Amino acid sequence: MISESELILTPDNRVYHINLSKDDLADTVLTVGDPDRVKEVSKYFDTIEFQTQHREFVTHTGYIGKKRLTVLSSGIGPDNIDIVMNELDAVVNIDFETRTVKPQLTSLNIIRMGTSGSLQADIPVDSLVASSYGIGLDNVLHYYRLENSPHEQELCQAFVQHVELKDTNIVPYTAKGSADLLAHFNDGYHHGITVTCPGFYAPQGRVVRANLQFPELVNKLSSFQFETHRITNFEMETSAIFGLGKIFGHRCLALNTIVANRISKTFTKDGKKSVEQMIKRSLEIIETI
């Protein structure tokens, strides 16, 4: 039995942080970082049957046609993803009455819809990216037993060598997204590796006032190539979603609209419009999956 201190439930038997029970959750979950973006997704639902908010975690569940969807805000960063992924899995795979793992496990489709920075000159602002792999520069997955395939291990080793991280305190990890989900997002989406960083400024090579420990980070990331794979973008959530999704047996994908190009040093002129286009286009595809 899972103790009260390890899995915290509310008095009405909802998982604590995201405030959800099984009936509240669809089998396809869309995660967005910004709590205000939840309503920007759910405004395209034909009906909304459930809404809740606890802290930064806002959830709407409803239907587009016959497709039931949940959209949930995760907040920013891999530490928040740790909470969201564990609690989503608990909602569907833990019996809250007995506090035991259910004998029949449920696999969710979990699709991130976010914003990110491009690391390639030919992926301009307002482009769309669908991630094939995540490489994490954070440390969340180091607390879990993540079993990588030989191909994931080779990719990670090549990355460490190219970016010259061997003698640093940064230990990357690699996780592949769902190839089945990715196959639906071809036309109009760039495919590639997404690097997940533990912060927005120095961890993504930005200089404001503080000096950088890794001043060549952006150049190293943009020039990395492994077989047919290159790094398309970086942000702060994807690799944690992919890694925890793999551990729990969920199918995960990340879709990002590019709001900044770090090579051309440009920023979108209309971030709201760029996000809106990503949401609308992606929902049209997700409805059919």
C-alpha cells in the first residue's frame, strides 16, 4: 500500500497538486505551461464538462466532436513536470481507495503544446516543431531508473562529446517521444531533437548581466548532428515529459511554436497569434488520433 505521505490525496479523493480524479481526466491530455493558455485551448472544445484549478494547475476537460480531451497547465520547468506526470499517472493507475497499483494499467496520450526557441537558422520564428527526442540538461530524471535503448545511449554519448560536457557537472539524459504520435504531425512541422534546460537565462545561453559558464552552448547545440537527427529547439519541459512518460508507459509528444530564433537573434512580432496558430492546427490533427 502507498502511504499517505508518498501520495497525497484531498479529502474528496483527488490527487493533491493537480486536483483530479479518474472521472475528470480524458485519455488524451494536452499540457501547456501557462495557466492562461488553458482557456485558449478549451475555447475550441464543443463542450467543457469539467474545470478546476489548484495553484498553477488549471484543468479543463471536454469534447471536440466525439474526441474527449483534457488540457492542463503544468507551469514552467522540469520540476513541475515531475509533479504533473506522477500525478497524471496516479489518477489512472492507482486505486485511491486501496492505495495500490491497479492490475490493469492505462496508457495516456500526453501532448505538450508550448513555446520554444529555435536553434537552426532555417527554422524561423512562428514555425512549428514536433519533437522526436528530448535531451535533458536538468537533473529530474537522474532520480529515476530510466532504461535507455542502445540508440538513445549512443545519441546521448555523441551529444556529451560534441557539446564537451564530459568534465562538467552537467549530466544529460535522453528520451525518445512517441513515434506513433509524431507520425501524425508531418506537414508543416519540423522534426528534431528538443533540448530541455533547467532555466531560462544562463542555462539557455542568455547574457543579461551575469557571465556564462558555457558561452558556446548555443553554437554547440545548433551544430550537433547524430545520424539524421539535429537539435531543432530548446525549452524547459519536453525531455522530462518524454522520460517520465517512458517510465510510466505513456505515449508522449511535444509540439512547440517558435517564438525566438537564437541564431538570427529574432523574436516573433505577435506571440499570441503564433500560439493561436499552433493550437488550432494541432487540435485539428489531435481530434483525429
